[in-house]
Amino acid sequence: MNFTLKVWRQKNRNSEGRFESYTATNITPDMSFLEMLDAVNHDLVEKNQEPIAFDHDCREGICGSCGMFIKGRAHGPQKGGAACQLHMRSFVDGDLITVEPFRAQAFPVIKDLIIDRTAFDRIMQAGGFVSVNTGGVPDANAIPIPKTIADEAFSAAACIGCGACVAACKNASASLFVAAKVSQLALLPQGQQERKERVEAMLAQMDKEGFGSCSNTYACEAECPKEISVSNIARMNREYLKAALG
Amino acid sequence: MTLDAKIPDGPLEKKWDTHRFNLKLVNPSNKRKYHIIVVGTGLAGASAAASLAELGYRVTSLCYHESPRRAHSIAAQGGINAPKNYPNDDDSIWRLFYDTVKGGDFRAREANVYRLAQVSGSIIDQCVAQGVPFAREYGGLLDNRSFGGAQVSRTFYARGQTGQQLLLGAYSALSRQIHKGQVKFYDRRDMMDLVVIDGQARGVIVRNMINGELETYIGDAVILATGGYGNVFYLSTNAKQSNATAIWRAHKKGAFFANPCFTQIHPTCIPLASEHQSKLTLMSESLRNDGRIWVPKQKGDKRSPKDIPMEERDYYLERLYPSFGNLVPRDVASRRAKEVCDQGRGVGSTGLAVYLDFADAIARNGKQWVEEKYGNLFDMYQRITGENAYQTPMRIYPAVHYTMGGLWVDYNLMSTIPGMFVLGEANFSDHGANRLGASALMQGLADGYFVIPYTIGDYLATNKFKPVKEDHEAFTESKKAISEKTEQLMSAQGKRTVDDLHKELGKILWEHVGMARNEAGLKKAISMITALRKQFWSDVRIPGKANDLNPELEKAHRVADFMELGEMIARDALHREESCGCHLREEYQTDENEAKRNDKKFAYVAAWEFGGTGKAPKLHKEALKFENVHLTQRSYK
Amino acid sequence: MGTFTNIYRSSVGKKFIVGLTGLFLCTFLVEHLAGNFLLFVNDGGAAFNEYSETMSHNIFIRTVEIVLFLAFFFHILTATILWWRNRKARPKNYTQNHKSANSELASRISFLSGSIVFIFLVIHLRTFFVPSRFFPSENPSMYDLVVFAFSSTWYCLFYLAALVLLGYHLRHGFQSAFQTFGIRGKKYQSLVEWIGVIFWLLIPLGFASMPIYFLWTTHFGGMN
């Protein structure tokens, strides 16, 4: 297979970027999208040009490093997977593929397709934890948790922090990301003690980081590689209102 | 130098408690005077950084990812062991200890393994308290499942994402300390060197991966929790960035490297599809419970699997191991798969795969039953290969997965460099020659949450630390050496990409230092690696600039270290003239082609001291004493 | 008051205000439509005129009217602030963005549909509310105002177009408000969707029936 790529190249945080065109040749359908980029980069290095910089690590859809908007979609044209799990068989031979970084005020571009998502970490630092120190905790089975609640908490906790929700949202809102953590800890008994402070602190940090607000288009849920439900956003809103009014 | 593992005296069950009592404490108000550097933010690093900060130490945490949450611990699927005995199937600390020592083919320290089993229960308590959503029963209590190498159910899990959930728990504890200011966290920093002053580890030099600047971090102790070195093989189940640079450079500064040849090859991975493939993906080995493994009897039989009649198929594991069948341990299953492929009977376009067939399970129990049990794995397989495994058998092949070897540490997890501690997969401590499933997460968290917080205090309380500054010559010299190395890499301007050279190294290792090893092959590998290393330094091509975000340069530094480490793995494998665990020397097999240990000669930890690049390292031996378990030969016939 | 300003300062709080005022405005639509149906009473507009008369003099209605205007004000102001911030949250847009793959048009254009409805609202008030409320003596009865306005084909088309957009606005807005309040789940979701149909489909259709009726009678039938 052969493809024409239109890839966003940007030297650093402060410089203006632009699109460059590349051709990817001799690509096999079983190559992943990142392996296709590896092949393009290999050719670039052989031509003594700087390869395309992109974040990647586990390449099995769990580390959340991928931050690319491929053919107009966060993580490309597939449901429920990160860019590293996208294979070239999802494209038609000869396709023109536009690749740009996730775009948001809160996710500045560092270089080419590499973005800075540390805003997510700062939101987590604001309250995405249970304040327990190591040691001195009760036995794991001391507090039973209904299976349905534990399962629901897990589904929220499955978030990989990739930022596809922000990328897909027309408002670049981080609501689904924040809601996933708020929801997980609001569901579990361990999270009850700091329930009120947590949601307020995390949302305040989200606003401070310059993310937009949710206008309920549900694009985040549709593009989330872990298919995290927007019902978590509803729960977060409820938590917030209870905290703010209570 | 003689190796002192500092294993406490007394009965096995009392060793850790006695030792803890004898450890010196740092007074609470003095803790803030000590500064600890933690490199790596996976399970071991994040849990250590958080726990030490909670105690009051000032902690600097460094990682090469953009966020601590992206460390490769996140990819662990199966679960984490703890002998809670919740299922009432007669599990105990002793049983977990015994299974682990036996699973490691009697090449681990009894005392370490016992301590691991002792603290593992607390890990589960801790994680639950952090809000880790483990799987539960309808009654609301925690669920357990069984895993390879054990006859009890002691594995706690969170769907297929246990590593992720545990890491996010440790990450949340770390985040809390970062917010409090107790931990200073720096992202996108690649450790380039360990700095030793007056015989003490006192700091690290890191490369800021965004602007290429070399930065200095000074502390009273340094903890490396930087993971395993499986990527030396190029293709592995490790993340692409996983590397050995931190431990290797510490090794070059005096830390001994233990049992480097103990590398685990996992049997159920999705096989290589093409030369371009960048990594391998593991599928849970639970698939072997219901799938049957086979290859055609005929060499080079390229027929579609459904056209190969039953009598022309070789269910080789069932044939060779009638009692264990497809459920033989990881090392045996891997080795036999390689053997049939070497005979030319491998399947798929590359001939490097065997079938894992669910046709019988589907015929017996129905597709729905298989779907309920393994649906997510079948989906994953389809996503990667584009094939529907309900209709055609899966193709699997072994892949490098975990490295039991690592930097040598004593019972306190301190390396041979005073003040440098090594945790998690980066050290060698607990798994011997083979790691059992669901015990990597256990070890990483045990080290970080429940061992290092105590043992590091003793080191700090019993040593004096001269104040040092950034302009100390040890730092400036180290920086200079790194800059020169970088300059040498950048200026080579050869013809080959870093990945090309890395792939070639990987092939040599996979071929000769992989699942089955022999003297001739290992000697050949050593000379091939030596030649390749020369070529690397003269023929590598790195575009771009050194003082910029430059992924090719990052890789080059890592591969430069792999070129040296690869040779040491081969040397260690060559010297160990026995087969044990995952290390199979073809010369040392039983009549039935099984691993044959030589406990008389090799019941020791091989700890290698760096002797200079291209020079033979010096071997130190730490004898392993087995006072509580009886050494036996494994058999699965 | 402190609580309110705190809530208003946060983005979720602002969304809450938009949702709350939006739902209040929806209840007004019900009342407005019910009253307007008096236009169809075959009495030359007597009942309708009497209704409008009551609406402009009843003290209770006048009080609610203030609340209504406040609701409009906060709904529009808050939505505009959010819209402005949301624009700032993505200063550089995608070159290629396949939005239809992940969301519905109605939800993506809610600010646009709301803005056009707002323009309609201003014209609508100018046509009916301002003359009858502030200059009743200089103007004909409300019924005659309606008949006059709906005799213009252009006015009717504009009115209908605005109603289509109102439908779009409510199609997103109604269920969205419940999501913002945190009322979402298997139990309520279908109920919310069904009640939503009343607001985004039936009510705009009800309003649309009036210009269509008057346009029809003006051009094709005699006036009663």
C-alpha cells in the first residue's frame, strides 16, 4: 500500500508550524499506524532529514501516549482504540492522511506531533487521590463493595489519560477525563471522605488550565479509546452541585 | 570485594521482623533534612517516592515520560498475587514463598522471597484503600483467580488491566505528595549517569529531553526503579522506550549486574507479521486452558489450517507432556514452539508461529462460552492481525517479556554502590531464573511501599553526608563525558539508522541468546555483538541537533548501552553451564530434553563487575543457601 | 450570595445556570403556546385579545415576566461567556475534523441556533410585545397585530425558519440540561428523551401552525 501523508511539523513550543507532505511506500496492511510512521521516519533519516517526532510507548493501547488526530479523528478512524492500535488495513490504498497533534490551549505542542498534557497531571494532583498514607489501612476485605459498584468504578477508572476527549470536544473540554476520576472515587467507599473537596478542587484546576466547558455533544465518549461513558460527566456535575450547594 | 547480602540470621519467618527492629531509624524531624532521588515512576518508583515523601523525606522524582502514569507497569494484564487465603483453599505465606522459589528454579534468595510473600498481603490492603477497583464477588468481597505455577487462587485482578489500576493507585499517592510540595517531580528527563562522590551515590545527571540540556540533581541517596532490559532484544512485549541506560550506567559506575542471562520468554504472544514490526503484544496465557497448540507434521506445509486433516497435525505439547499437555510452564512451552519452528514446521507467512486452536473448545462448549471467557483476547487478536480466531486458529509465538536479572542488591535493596538502591524489575532480587505470573506487580510494590521506606532509613541514619554542590568536579566530569558521548554519536553521520542497528543486535540475541543457548552460539554471539558495536559507533546516523528534542539521539544513547549489555548477557549465559528456569543450555538437558540444573556448581547468583567496554567483566559469586526448601528437578511429563 | 457567585465562577456552575434558565424558558414556551392557541378560537380574536390584556396587567404575570426576562438575560449572557471561553480553549483549529463521526449537528451548533433564535426574539418582541405593552393606545389589538404580521409571506418564512432553529436548539438543549444537572441513567434517560420530543418537535410545530394558518387564510380563504 502507498499513502500520502500531510503531517504537522513544528520546531518547538514557540514556533509556527506547518504541514509537510510525505509519501509512505511499501506499507503492508498489518502494519500499525505508528509502524507506518516508523517507516516514513526511516526514509527521512536516510535522507538526513529530521524524522517526525511523536509520542508513543507501550504500543498496546494502554499507556495513553498517542496524541494524534488522524484523518479528522482523535486516534483515527476506529472505535475504541488508541492510534497505536490502528492498523493500515483501516485505510484505502492511496489515501491522503492528514496527521496533526491534538489541539487545545491546555495541550501546547512541544514538537511536531508531541504535545504537553501535564495539565492532566496537575488536575490529578489537585484532588485525584484518596488521602491515605502507606500502611495503617484496614484489611482489603473490611469494607465490602457491591460488585455492580466496583464494576462501574472500574469502567470509569479505565481512563488512560490520552486526551482524546479533549481533542474531540469542540470546546477542548477535559470534562470526561476529570469525570472519570471523580466518578471512580465517588462510587467507592474509600473516596467518600474527600468527596466534596475533590470535585471542587479538580474542577477548579480544570478551569484554571484553560480547558473549555462541556456542552454535551458527547463527542468525547464516541472517541474515547476506553469508551468511557458520559454518564460519568453527569455524575461529576451532580457531585459538584451537591458539593457547592451543600 | 566480597558480596554481603546482609541476610539476617534467625528462622526464615522471623528474619524480616528481626531485621526491621535492628535497622536504625531517622527521627521524624530529621527526615526532612534528607533528600532522596527516585528515578522512574512505575509501580516501584511511584510507590517508593510517595511512601518516602509521606514519611517526611524530601524527594525528587524523575521520569522520561510526560507523566508518571505512562510507565510500562501500566501494561501488566493478569493480576497480583497475595496469599490472603480469601478463597479458603489453604494458601499461606509459606506456600507463596515455596511456589516462587520453586518457580524460579531455585536460583533466588530464600530470605528475599519469604519477605516478598510476607508483605504481599499489605499491598492489597493498601491498593484497596487508595481506591483501586479490584474485581469483586457478588457478596462485595474481593475475587481471586488462579494463575500459572500455583495450585491455589491467590491472584487479585482488575479485569485485564491490573497493572494499570495499581499504577494509577501509586500515581495518585505520588500526585498527592507532588501537590503538597514534598515531591519535586520532573518529567521528560532521561537519566544519563549516576554520580558517586567519596564512595557514595550522591546524584544523577539527566538529559532534559525537550531542550537537550544536561541537568544535575543532588541527593543523599539515589533509588533506581527504571524497569527491565527486555528491549535489548529489540522485539519484546516491553514499551518502546523501556531501556537499560539508567542501570547500565550505574553498573559502569560500580554497581554489579546479577544474572543478566535470566530473561523470560512468554509463550503466548501475537507473532511477528513483518519486518517492520516494532513490538510484540502479549495475550494472557489463560488461553492455554482451552486452546490446543499444534503445527503440521510435514515441513513447509503451507495449506490453510482447515485443510490439514487431524492425522497430519502434531499437537506436540500433548504428545511430549501427556499429563500437563498445553499447560506446561512458560519456559517449556516457549522452547518447544521454537523447536518445531526451527524444524521448518512453523505456520503463517514467516514460519515463526504455531497454532493455538479453539475449534475443539467451540465444538465442545459453543462459541458463546468461548466468547464469554476470552472475548476480549479474541477482539485484541482480531484488531492486530485482522483475523477472526473463532473461524481460524490463532497464531502465537514466544516473545521476550521480563528480565529476572538486574542490578545486584542486598537484603536492603542496596546495590554495591553505597547509597544507590534498586527496586522492581531493575534489580535481580526475587524471581530467580524464572518469574511466575502475577508476581512482577507484587515485587514492584513490595519494594516501593514496604521495603525501601525502612531500609533506606538505616543507610541515612548510619552514614554521614558531606554537602556537595553542582559545581563539584564529579558532576562536571560526568556531564563532560556525556556530552562527549553525545557528540561522538551525533558526529558519526554514518549510513544506518539506530533502529536498524538495534534490530540487528536483537536478531543476534534472539538467535543465540534466546530460548535455547549453546556454547558455540554464545561465543559466536559475543564476537558478532563486538563487531556490531564497532559498527554502531562508526556507522550510526542521527539527524537533528543534540540540544533539541531528538528521539533518534535518545534511542542512540539507549542502544549504545544495549550493545554492551547484550554482550554481557551472552557472557553470563556462556558461563552458566547448566540449564535452569528460562535459561536452557542445549548441552545440559535430561534425556527427555528437559532443563538440567547443576546445583553443586551453579547454585549462586552471578554478579558481574564492569571491566571496561569490550573487556571481560569480573564474576563475583553470591552462594545461595537453601535451608527451608528441598531442591528438586521439575518434571511435567 | 457567596454560594451563587462561587457556582457562577466555575464552568460547571455556569452550565448549570444555562440549563436551569433554559428549562424555565421551556416552561414559558408551554404557557405561550397554550395562550396562542386562542388565536384559533373562531371569535374574531376576542378571546385572544382578552388573554393578552390579562397578561399585560395581572400583577402576578408581571412579576413572573421580570423573572422571565432575567432568565433570558442570564441564559444568553452565560451561554455567551461559555462560548467565548470555549473558543479560547482551542485557539488553533484542526485542518481536517470529521465531527459528524462523533456528535450530532444539533449539539454542535447550539450556540449558533440560539443566536438566531435570539435575533428572532428581538424582532418578535418588536412586532408584538413592545407595541402592545408600551404603546397600546397607538396600536391595534394584539389579534390584529398577529393577523397583520402573518399576512407577510416573508415574515412568516422568517418565523418558520426561526422555529426550525428553535427545534434544533431544544433538541440539544432539553436533554443537555438534564445531563448538566446530573440526571442521567438507565432509569431516566428514555423519559428525558421522550419529554424532549414535546419540546423540540411538538411545541415548535404548534407555534408553526399559526403563521401557516394565517398565511393560508390570507391567501386562500376569506377572513372570518
